[in-house]
Amino acid sequence: MKSDISKRKARIHRSPLSRGKPDLGLRRSDGYRMQRHYDQGMKPKPSKLMPMSLQLPPLLLRRPRLPDGTIQSVPLGTTKSFAAGMYVMQDVNVTFQVDGDELGVFRIVAVETDNVVIFDDPDAPGHRVLTLEVAESVMGAGPIQISAGQAVIVSVEFSCPVDPSQGMFKATLNGSGAIQLQIVATADLGALVGNTVVSPENLAPGETGNFAFELFSSMGHPVTVSLEYDEAFDANFSAPRSAPITVPAAGGTAMVTVPVTCAQGTSEGIHYFGFKFVALDGTQLGWMTTDVNVISGTVITTIDPQSTSLLMLAGGLTPINVTLQSIRGGATDITYEISGLGNSAGPFGLSGPPLHVDGGDTTRGTLWLRASSDAPANATLQITQNSFNPDPQGGPISTNIFVTVEQPPSSEEFVVLRIYWGPKWTDGNPFPWQKMEQAIFTAIRSTYFQGLNEYGVSKVNDVAMSNDPGLPGTTLLAFAIEPTFPSSNDFDDSDLIGLITRLINSGRLPRPDGINSTPFYYVMPQQGSFYRPNRDGILGAHSTFSFDGVDHLYGWGYQGMTVDGTTPTFGHEVAEALSAKVAGTEVTDPCQKLEGNSAGVALQPYLSKLRNLCVLPDMTTDSSVAATPPVPGVTG
């Protein structure tokens, strides 16, 4: 049905001529702009319509914008209207049809033609705009007559399928072959949305908590997905990929529970993390986020009664045995410090690695109290637990530790000179000499030998320094490698002494009287060799040898199959030889059946006469080795 232009039914689009571009106006849902709609019986304010050609130069004229033929985000199963338009440059009579619409989702509703006119804006006197005035309209696809310069606008309906296999639909409005208008409709294919239904009130580092999620789908078909933790949110959490779960079509929900683990060291406070919705073929169909409050775990540390009253030497260290009970949280490493003093410079401090306790377990450990050379004679100390503290305010452990500090006896400084004897050391069979050197450096430079100060050993070195007044501070060679070994593959004390003497006389090791500390020459015969006087009974020994009429210390210990199989004998012989010289006592034999790890090196404890304990300084993980009473037949 055609409309009568005389009734002045008009759709008006403003375009301010003074700016040379269309006005934004009001946006309709069909995608093109509308300012006012005049119909019969409605009387606008007085205005004047004039042909464009009588007004402004053509370069200043801008025709109103026409609908672009697109519609987006159409919900599944609904029908929405939109329009497409263009300006026609010739007279033509057309009937439209939809081409390329294989699914039949588009329908032509109406067609209209519009004239472009100049309009005196009644709301802004003196302001003129370009507008569209409806010339003719028909319901359906036509036919309709279009004059050159007119706009043609086709109104279309898009019926979105309930469960489409595609998200975009395209077609062409074909006006009798003379006009082609492209139309595009985009469906809202729906989405998966996740909501947290059940979650832990809080998590402590190391704990795992179950999170229950409800998945809602607005898709047109059931989808099967797994929940996969997205590390991009927060790497402090982890979760296994959930089993596949099928979420029903639009409006359906499904439940899934995922265990989430909070990593050690995670800071307290609210943490946000997310999950991806991953289809069976690996396609990501969405994601969700949730949050959890991370709190500190709880570990109760109890100090042994025997460690609450301590006698120690200035410049030395002594063990404090403790029990750790994990009340809340997972496995963790606990560090401690002296309350108000810390562990750095000061009269007292704690040394050694953190103490480890597994979640829900109880374990024994050892702390090592260090006293400076100028520590006070008496002190009352408290220890603060730095993490998983049961006191929300981070206060100290309530038990007081009473410390008495004595001055050490007259002391002597030593240097260990190493001799690698046999071709296996250079062949690297079963391991090279360099690895043993590294282990010796670590042991000597740790606190392991520091406990010997109560016997009069002030320091143990791995670097030899010259005592020549003309060469002050000169470093001397402190190790030698001798690849030649007896063809019988065995040795005795005379072989050991002969080897040491030859190395000194040839200048491959320093003379005992040329070093500014007491030397201890330590020989390591290659793996698989034998000590002729006792082929199966001992792993090492220490004694003295004479050089230039003066007795000097030496010792030996086999190369084992591994570094860890070699270092315990090394530590044993060094501790015994040095303490025997200065105090006349064997300190390692009472503890030689024990073995632990200090500073990453396998070593044996030795006896502390002040505490009457077998001690392995800086070993914290097992107090039954690190600080335990000697028991004949059990510890040594």
C-alpha cells in the first residue's frame, strides 16, 4: 500500500549544515538514527522545507546517514527487526527479494523511499538541517518506484534459530538486479557462567579446600566442559582439571566440585583466581573467577626443658631442642629469631636452616644459639616464631631461656691441607677430586667445627697463609693431587708419611713451619684401596709424623663411592685430631654411629663437653642426631 506524500508523514534525520556532518540524534534499535516522526494529526512547530538545490553549495551538504543493514547479539529463538538503506542515483522500479538466505532466517517487512530536504529547525531558529521525508512506502517487498537522488530503506526481520551451528548470518537484498543491499545478523550464541556455591571460609598455606561451582548455560544445546585452573590469575594456587561435566541447554545448570591447593608462602589476605571452561576438543568456552581469604597456618613450638638453661662459650654455639606440632595449614618451613635481637649482628642469634613440619604432623628439631665473643655473662632470652605463629600478634614463645656465657680456653688455629692420592681422583672414578674439594670448603666454612672452641680450637681453615715476614698474607697451596699409587693397591702408615714428606720437600705442599696456623695434613687414598695393617676394620685414622725433628698432625680417610660416603670420615678425623691436640680427648668416637647433614654436607656429630650432647652444628631437621645425649653402643 502506498502512502500519500501530502499527508506529510516524515521521518526526519538532523544533520547540522554548519558543522558539515550528521547530528548524532537518537539511536533506534534497528541501527539507524531517528530524530522525530511526524504523522497525520501531529502539528510541529512552524518550519520551512526547501529543496536542497536552492540553499547551500553542494560541498557543504551532507545527506542523512542510512541504516547499515546489521543487527547484533540477537538472543536465540527470538525475532528482531532492522533495516538497510542506500541512495539511488537513477530512476528505477524494483521489487526486493532475499538472496543467499539458505536457512530462511530473513523476511522483508516493508520498503520505503525518502526525499532529502532542508529543514528549518523549530528548536533552533536560524539552524538548518538535512532531513529525510518519506515519499512512498509499501508493505512487503514491493514493487516500489524510486527516483534519482532518493533514499530507499528496506525493513527486515531476522528470526534467530534456537540452536544455530553458526553465529553470523549474511544475505543480500536484491532489488530487481538494480540494487544490492548487504544484510548481516549476529546471534548471541549464549555462554557458560559459573557461580561459587560452596567454598572454604579460609585457607592456610599448604592446605587444600573444596570449591563447589554451579554452571549455568544460555546456549542452545548441551555442552560438555572441564574446569581448568588458570594460572594467569594467581600462581599461588593450583587445582587438578575436573572430570568432564555436561551442562544442559539454555537455562540448564550443573554442579562440579574442584579441590584447590594454596601454596606455601602465599601471603595473607583475599586472593582471586579463575577457571577456564574447556570443551572436549580443547576449545575455551568461557571462564569464571572466585576468591578465598588466605590466613596464616598454625604451628606450636615447644622448647625442651633441658634447653631452657644453657651453658655456652663466647664465640660458640649450642643447641636448643624443640618440638613442632602443626595445628593448621600444610607442610611448611619455620624460621625463628631471638626476640628483639633478630639473627644478624648482636650478642645472640640463631643459625641453621628452617625447621620443616608436614601438615598435621609433630616433629622434633634443633635450633642453634650463637653467642658473640662479647656476649654478656648472663642473659634471659625468648625466641620468636616467624611464620605460622599461634599468636595472632606474632609474639614470642612464652618459655624463657636462661643463658650463661663463659670465655673460651686458650685456643689454637688450624688449617687442613688435602692430599688426593691415586689415579681414580683424576679419572673421576667414582667422582673427581673437585667435588670433594667443594664439599670440604662447605663444611669448613660452615659452623660445623665452631663447637670445637670449647676444647680450644679457635678456627679451622681451608686456606694456608704464609708466616714469612717478607710475604705477609701470601696464600699458599693447600692441596695436592698425587696420581701415582702403590701397584699393590694398599698402604700403611710409612707410605702415608712418605707421601706427605715428598710433597713438602718437592714444594707441592707448604712446610709446617712456613704456615701461620697449625697444619693438619689429610690424605684421601683412592676408592677400593686398603690400609695394610687393618684391611677391613677402619675407614680412617689420625696420628703424628716428624718433620725436621718436630711432630705434626696427619690423618687419612678412604675415598668412598660418593661424596656423601667420604665426608663423614673427613669430618670425624679432623674433629678428633684437632681436639686431641689441644685438649687430649677424642670427641667424635662417642657419636660416630650417628650421621646427619649440615650445610648440605654429610657429617658425624661430635661430643659437646659443656652440654654432654652429641652435636651436629646447624643441623635442624632431627634432634636425635643434631643434639642428643651420647649412649655407648648406640651413638658410638
